[in-house]
Amino acid sequence: QICNQHNAEAPNLEQAFHRMAQTESNLDHDVSWFLLPSYWAKTIVALISFLCFANSYDGDFVFDDSEAIINNKDLRAETPLGDLWHHDFWGSKLSSNTSHKSYRPLTVLTFRINYLFAGGFYPVGFHVINIILHCTISVLMVDVFSILLGGLQFSNKGRRLNLAPKTSLLAALLFAVHPVHTECVAGIVGRADLLCALFFLLSFLGYCKAFRESKEGHNFSIFWVLVSVFLGAIAMLCKEQGITILGLNAVFDALVINKLNVLELIQKLLYKDKSLENAGLLRKGLLFRITLLMSGGASILYIRWRIMGTGPPAFTEVDNPASFADSLFVRVINYNYYYSLNAWLLLCPWWLCFDWSMGCIPLIKSISDWRIIALAALWFCLIGLICQALCSEDSHKRRILTLGLGFLIIPFLPASNLFFRVGFVVAERVIYLPSIGYCILFTYGFSLLSKQAKKKKILAVAVLGILLINVTRCALRSSQWRSEEQLFRSALSVCPLNAKVSYSRG
């Protein structure tokens, strides 16, 4: 009946979507928010995301832009195009001892195209492309959030149904106007994160298309699974985080397509239950698809490893002091403190700084340091969410919380210092993808509050106020990225102990 309504004439389309949201999704039912057709929702998201960062279009080359663009010989026409595949992001040979091993040839290729079309180093064209990329990503987020929040269902004609139109619009708006994204949009080198996010989302949407003609996951398109792996490889060639989409596709497949109960599956594995096939692992082809994803990911990583060499990147103690600490306790405590700072930037993006190294964050060396409270708060919240994601009797709640945590944590893993040392303490640009998970959790929390609140419109006005504050903050922060003097001055109030900030300001 829902599918027939969806294929009816245009006047009935909005009512059909509203009924679907009420019957199929718990999120939209009690949310006092805008219900708009898909094209209007995407238009609004595009316009608002453009307004947030429009004033950065005529900014200068600032901070890392000098090394990655102006001083990067790979952008010039006289440099052979093939050199891009043997050089790092900054134009150094990957075999060099001083190379940071940042292998992002496709991002550098877009810089080179910008340079050739502009006929030189004119920053306007670089900035405009960044703004367009963020607007495009924000529009794609409407579709991505509709799947993550409302589930994946198709009509009889193979058209995907949006079962959470109101909450997906809210989540996309939250993503579009988050001030922590300013560095990626207003800073030209942030294009690596933008391009990575673009192909990251396309890989996810491509993976969803593999089940367009599927019934309960029994039939799927191997072609679209392979396309998803290919797009994931392109994302990684834009920035290293892109490879994490393959793991997220596997999580999405297990939770949404196969509707697995993770806690039940763990119990079966612990007790060596032989009825795993009944849990849907083999019956719906999940293991085969995960094998394709893992094989593709392993092949991509191996090729990348062969190209960039086996040597670790060269970082110094001032770049990441905690990673050079002799004590394992000091390293672990400070890594976790950095995680809490990243979480705080998502919750309250007011302390924004272009660089957090060189004494900006003093090391925690004792358990008596009051900053330990931040670690405790972070893990208290995470453990609580994980317990709800695993143990809740509501399958809808389990799915959304697990996907929210997955998109929050998995894309952040390459920047976590867990697998290898990174060359920064805190970097706002690496939160671009994890903010997807934050938007899922925020929107889900808003829907729960709306269900309990007696005055739902007041709650909706409060969320609208948060969006307006974020828009204002984005515009203010974008103006600070227009010149190096404004950028360095803005950092003094956030990181007065940072030697690099003081040196740059001087």
C-alpha cells in the first residue's frame, strides 16, 4: 500500500511520505519539524551550507596552503603528470626520509587543474571549488541520513523510499552548518577531506544500490559492491580516511540489510552455537559481501604500501608530544584526553584553532590532573551508548545507535594514534567525517526528547536556534580564515601556550 501511494500522483506524494514516516520510522512521528519534498530539502541544505562559507571565497592562501600549493612543484605544467603518483601531498618524494607519507595524488591533481585553468596562483578558484564541494556533500547527506535514520527500502519500481524525511533534513542541516568544518572549507588544503568525504558518501550510496532489487538481502548486485570498493579506493587516494568506508559498509550490511542482533551474535560465537546460519550470516550472502569488501580493502592497502614504501613518516616531538612519551600510562591518558577534546569540539565548536601542537595542550602526567574528568565523562557517555546499542530490546534503537557510533568512531581511527603515530595533537579537519555520527546521535536524541516533551514546538525552536548560532559561527570563523593575520590572531585566545601561534603571529 505504501509503495502504491508512493507511485501515485504528485498531490498525494507528501501525504504518502508522512504516512510512511509514521508507520515505518519512529523518529519522525513525534518530531515537530519541517516536512518538505526531497528537492526542496536538498535546495535548502545547499543554500544554507553556501551561506555559511560564502565569505571565504576571496580569501588568501593561508598556513599550509603555502607548502601544499604555492611551493608544490607538482602543480606546475613542467612537472610530469606521472610524478604525482610518486610524490606525497606536499610534493616530496615518498622515498624521502622527510616525507610525511601523505599519499593523496587525486587531491593534488585537482589543485593542478585549478592552477592551469586560473593561469597561476589565484586563490579565488581554489576557494570556490571547496565551497561547491561542501555544498554537494551536504546535499548528499540528505540521502545518506534518510537511509541511516529511516532504513533502506525501495518501491516496486526500484525507487528508494525516504522513511525519515524530517529527521534526515535536520541531520543534514546540522552537518552543513557545523563550525568545525570551517577549516576544511575555508582552508584550501582541506580539499583533501572534502574530496575524501564526497567519494566516501558515493561509495556508501553505491553499496546501498546493490540491494535495489533485493528482497530481505537475498539478492544483490555484485557489480555495485565492486563499484563501492572502487569508490572507496578513490576516497583513499584523496585522503587516508577514505578506506574506512569499507568497514562502515560491512557494519551497515550486518545491521540494516541482515538485521543482525550484535549481542545475540556474540553470545552465539562465545557458546559456539552452530545455528549461525539462522542468524542470517550465510543465508543472505553477508559473509560473501564482507569477503569482497575485505579483499578489496586489503588489496588497496597493499598497493598503497608498495607505492609509498615501508618507512614510517617523519614526525617530531613538537608535532605530537604524547606519542614520544616514554611512559605507556602518559601516552594512553593523553591520547584519551585528545579524544575527549575532539568530542568537545563536536558538541561545542567554539574553541577553534588552526594548530594545536607545540605546547598548546600540556601533557597529563599524573592521575591527579583535573583534566582526567574529561576522560571519565567521555568514556561514561560512550559506554552508556554502547550498552544501549547492544542491549536495548528496541531493534530500531539498536540500529541507529550502532550506526551513529560506527560513523563517529570508525572514520576517526586513522587519526587516533592507535595504529600509527600521527603528526598532530588535535586537528579539526579529521572530524569532518566523524561528524556524520555526531549528527545521527544528536538527531536521535532530539527525536527522543520530542517524544517525551509536552511542548514540542519549543524544543524545535531551540534546535533552530542552535542551527542559527552555528551559521553565525561558521560565517565568523570563515572570515578569520581569509588572511593569515586574522587566522593567527584568532588562535591566540584558544592556544596562548602554542609556540607556533606566537611565532606565526610575530
